[in-house]
Amino acid sequence: MSAKGITPGPLKPKRIKKPKTSRPIWTPVCFYDKLCPFSSEYRKGSKEQESGTSMKTLIVDDEPISRKILSDLMADFGEVVSTGDGQTAIQLFRDAMASPHPFDLLTLDISMPGMDGRQVLRLIRSLQKAQMAQAQVKTRPLKIIMTSARMNKSVVQECIDLGCDDYMTKPVSPARLQKKLKSLGLRLPGRVKHGETQIHPKVVGKIIEKFNKGSIRLPVLPEIVTQIQDVLNMENPSIDDMVKVVEKDPVISGKLVKIANSPLYRGREAVTDLRAAIVRLGLEATHAAVSAVSSKLLFHSDNASLKKILKEHWTHSFAVACCGKLIAEKISLPNSDTVFLMGITYDLGNVLLLKSIADLSQTASFDDPKLLKAIHEIHTTFGASLLKRWKFPSTFVRLAQIHHWNEYPPGTQTEILVIHLADFLARRIGYGFPGFDINTTDEGTDPALEQGIDQILDLLDIEADTLTRMEEEAKAVIDASGNAF
Ligand SMILES: [Fe+2]
């Protein structure tokens, strides 16, 4: 049944205003509006840059976080223009070439949908040649650095043959970038003051460096979860196959019985043994529940100041997971247990970063707004890498990567929209994340998150008052089920 068919309840519906934006619907918007590089219009600079005395850089990368990291780093040296696609890059390059202030530097991501970095490189070098031949003048030198998450020798050679000057693997650290620019003979102007200066405190820079080298310690997926995944991948998995795996872990077995009896999976009679619990839950929900219980271990630290943050973080993630499951059931999505697990895992990037920072620096202050901002900037990429390594389905990885967008492109998976709505609902009923999340107000709400809600309600065919009526049920389920995990 459509959620629209439900009779309005006594609670007053909260209507959320449509965002006032001229952006096309598929443009993702970051929380730091004034720093947001998600569109090709993104520019940073000062009067000094406008006068043409500092470096002018074009960043081309389809991956928003990488684009933002590079844009912020290069903004220290002058004007930055960035875009996520090759066609726009060519147009921006042409326009600048015809102006008094062409680009000095271009960073070009190799793998992009549509026109890839190599095609853009070939075209830009040929445009330069044509201009030189036509005007019989030497064009202003343009340095081109290719970027990629993975470089192999043959690709590097191909790019060099096509005319690039250098290459860098991502994510890029400030120290490595500066070294690279110097080695290319680029004169680095004095650092430009543009209000928001260093958004990557030293310690986060170090983590990017380590991540880049592959030396960061990513937690491993608990063995029991891997074994459960193996069961699910069997041709005809049975309850007995699942029981055999889970019963090896008495703690998780006990928790599973509690979970099966919690309001989240309520049944008429209490179950008292593991087999009955798995029968009630089903194989998918058993996987989700065991993964959630195992993931909870990640939200623990011996570091006193981190302990509190991680605890709040777990509470928030668990609330999002429960709200996600309830919303999925409300709109009759067949995989509400998968949605539950997505709620538990979508923000693990934050957890991973916080723990890495605590490992690296005993004195790191988790109250430092600069540090929090820097963590926020890159946690989506970290989270996506973790889930990819754990071989989670692509929707989980995608959600981790884009969960801070407040507008979604047509065709975005329904589960991703449900989690966004679940995040909003969880905050509205008091499970926000005010102690850590820099976007969250003292009331636990998140104005940026709310901007996208009308679009999501429309896409999911849910009335705002239906969501309002879910508040009480969601709160009761979260409160009564939390102890089971
Ligand atoms: Fe997040």
C-alpha cells in the first residue's frame, strides 16, 4: 500500500521548505557552502589573484572529495577553478586560453566517466599547438599533472607520451603537492588569505599520507561476518548452515536471541534458542544483526575523550539503522534488513578516522573545530574505502561516499534515499550527534540535511505527515532494542 494512503495522525506534520537553489537537481551540495567545489563555477581567490599575479589552477576530477582536497590545497597559491567532467574542463580551458589569464596548472584525473583524463590531456595539448601555430607565438607554459587513485607504469607512460608533466596518486597530501609543484618549476606565490585557511590540520595530512601509502591500519571484517557472507553466497543456504556458523560464537549467539526478541523483530512468542532466533530473523536479518553487533566493537576506544564520542556515534548510527528499517518496511521495500545494516555502516569513515587520529596522536583534541572539519571533509572517502575492502555491495560503498549530499541524481538507489530520510528522522526524535558532528545544531538537527528532504519524500512517495506519525514508533523501537545489540 502506498504510504500516502495512511490517514493523518494527531501529530502536526512538519513541512520542510524546498531549498532555494538554482542548482540542477543532480548537483551534490556540500555542507561548507562557501567552500563547496562541487560545481564548475567554484572559484576561490582574492584581488591579488584577479590581477593575475598568482597561480591559476584548473582541477578536473569527477570524485567530489578528491576535487575538494586538491582545490583547498591549491587555493593557498591562487585562483582555483574546478570541474567534475572532461567536456567542461575543455571549455574552461578554451575560455581561459582566450583571456588575459590562462591557467598555469591543470590537475587531471585519469579515470572519469565520459571523457577520461587521457582524452582531455590529448585535446588540451593539441589546442595549445594549434594556438601556437596560428598566432606564431609561444603560449604561456601550462603544467599538467595527472592524478589517479591507482597508477600503473603503462598508464603513466601513456600520459607522458600524451604530454603530461607529472603524476600523483590520490589522496594528495599538502607536503607532496608542494614538492611536486616545486619540482615542476612552478613559482609558488605567497600563501593567499581567503578566510578559510588550513582546513587540513597536520594530523589529518599525515593520515592522508599514510592512507595513500596503504599503511593506514584499516580494521578487518570480523571472521564470523565473513563466514555468514559465505553462507549467504551458497546456492541454497539453509537455517542449519547459518546455525553452524553462529553457534561457534556464544556471545553473538546470545545477542542474536535477544535481538530476535527485541521490538525491531518482534514476534508473538519469545524465542529461547539460537535456531528459533535465526528462523524468526531469516538469513538476511541474521547477517545484518551479526554484522551490526560486530561493527559495534569498532565504536570502542580506550582513549577517554574518544570513548564518549564513539558511544554517541553508535547511538546515532543505531537510531538511523532502526529508522531506516522502519521506513523501508513502510514503503514495502523487500530488503529492510539490508537497509538496517546500511544505517550501521554508512558513517564508519568517521569512526575509522577518529581511531586513526587517536593512534597517531595521543594529544589530539577531539573538541578542536578545525580537526572536526578536516575529518568531516574526508570521512566519506575513508568510509567507502573500508566498505569496499570489506567487500560490501556497491550500494553500501556508494552510500558511504555520498551520504552528505543533499540533492540526489535521478536513479539514485532507493536504499540510499531511505537512509538519508532515516538520518533526518533520527535527529528529529533526539538521536542527533551534537557532540561531534559539526553540522548538527544544539538541538541535534542538521539544516543542510533537511534541505534534501522534500525531494526524498517525493521520490519515496511518502507524505511528510506519515513521517511525523512514525516518530513515536521509531523512538519506542530504538529505546527498547538498543540493549540487545
Ligand atoms: Fe557522515
